[in-house]
Amino acid sequence: MTVEGAQRSSSWREYTDQGLSKVLAAALAAFVEKGYDGASIREIASRAGLSVPGLYHHYPSKQAVLGG
């Protein structure tokens, strides 16, 4: 692939499948869209298809999700 092709096809805001869990992929999308402070645990849980208690079962805090 040429440098021009690489520049056209990639963007620092677009993420391909990184092999992340549903929770981490949901958190990444929320953090990119709204920033860390703007993304709520409720939103991350909803994007991941979990309840808030279900998310807290895996991660004790939003900071822990960020640390992945």
C-alpha cells in the first residue's frame, strides 16, 4: 500500500476490531465520542449490552475500565 493509500484509509478516530471485549470496545467508543468525563458507566453498560450492576461485576469503577 502506498503512503497516500494508507493516509486515505486510516483515521486516528476510526478503530478497527482490536480484539477487545464488549465492555472495553463500548468504553473506547464512548470515550472517543464524549471524552472520559462525558461518558457514564450507564452509557458504557448500555453500549456493551449489560446492566450497570453487570458492568460493576467485571470492573469496580470507570477508572478500572479505562485501565483495561
